[in-house]
Amino acid sequence: MPEEDSRIDHFVLEYRKTNFDGLPRLKGEQHWELVDYIKATQYTLSGLKFDTKYMNLRVQACNKAVAGEYSDPVTLETKAFVFSLDSTSSHLNLKVEDTYVEWDPTGGKGQEKIKGKENKNR
């Protein structure tokens, strides 16, 4: 992290997808994607997809005259989050099947209530 009186003007973030854990390989490397002119010491990288095997990231500090060396690459994985819904413990208005979930705001009693109201109005 730069000191308050540091001459760092901005940071450059580069990242790329890989298919393996660890440091980048020489053959079959993906090109680096660039995020330039980051003014803060934190940055949220958006647009990532779940279940991307691995990703290498590196950062470079720059001032108005020159750019520094890149940091050592950091490797991460964006794991997929797999979940399932339990039909025995779900809300009464939620119909849970193997391949879909359906919301019934009336809890399955919609037809009876509508018919009852129609009969009273007539």
C-alpha cells in the first residue's frame, strides 16, 4: 500500500484465465486483460463467470513518468455455487420440482378463492 506522500499516481491491473493451478505456463497462455488508471488501492473486478478454472492477476504501480515492475502473479479460482431446494421445507407458495421452481402467491388456493369471490359478487 502506498504511503500518503507516495508519488504513485495510479495502478494497472492485469488478469487472464488459465486452466491450471499455480504460476503461468509459457505455452498456451491467454493474453492479459487490462484495467488501467485505478486510483484506489481496492478494485472490484466484475463480469467474472462462475466456475472459471483459474485466473492469474498482477498489479503495477505507476506515477506520471514511469511504471514500476509488476507484482508476482496471484492465482485464484471462481468456484461455482451449487445448491438445491428442499420441497419439504420450502414456503407453502413455492412449488419445487426437479427441473424448475414455481411461485404461487395464493399457495395453491387461488382457484377456490377466485371462484368464491365470483359467486358472491353475482
